[in-house]
Amino acid sequence: MLMAETRIRIIPAGEHLELLRALSFELERAMEAIARNDLQELEDSIAIQQSLCLLLSNSSQKIAEGSGQLAESTPLLDPEIKRQIGDATGELKKLNQRYSILLKHSSQSAKMLALLFSSYRGQIKEASGQGSKDQSRPDRKDSRWEA
């Protein structure tokens, strides 16, 4: 009976490890999408990240529930899987920090581009005659049309 309980405990831990690795992959994919300005891939990756986070939450609950059902003398996790989960969690933390910094810089760049675009758009309006300073002053000639 104890062997069956231990096997049940290892399976969710293995699934948890695979979910951590999948989330790391999606963070990398999202960062690459940002670098390429590929909005569709970024949105797809974010949707997958949300799903993986939900699955990880459920997986953590299963592992916690499983540890409560095992006898006190039974180790909580296979030592190798526990080490791999720790490594994967550490890598995920590092990726999350890089992702956060990249998002911060990307949003600052987007704000600057938006300001630049609005400034450029204002120049186009002025050059096309919409709200042109030259047209609002009848005593001033527009030198662009003189020969």
C-alpha cells in the first residue's frame, strides 16, 4: 500500500516539474515575441502562460494534499524530482525577473513611440493646412507655394 501511495505522490510532482518547464519556455517565447514585435505570438504565449499558471496552482494543491495523506515516515518527494523542481523554480524566477524588466522597458519604449507619433501627426495636420499657423494669419504668405 505504501508503494502505491508513493507512486501517486511522484506522478503529480513529475507533472508539476513539466509545467514549470513549460512555463519557462513560454516566458522565453514571449520575450522573443516582444523582441520581434510579434503581437500575435505574444498574445498566444500570454494565454498559454495563464493556463499553465492555473495548472501549476492545481498541481501544487495536489502535491500538498498528497503529502498530507502519506505517513510521517514517507519522504514527501523523490529527492531527484525535488532537486529538479527546485532548479526549475529557480530558473523560472530568473526568467520572470528578466521578463518583468523587458516588459517595463517595452512599455516605456511604446510610450515614447506614441508621443513621437502624436508629435509627427501634429506636424502632418499643420502641413496639410488643418490648423496651420500660416493660414490663421492672412498677412503671412506660405513660402511653400511660391516659385
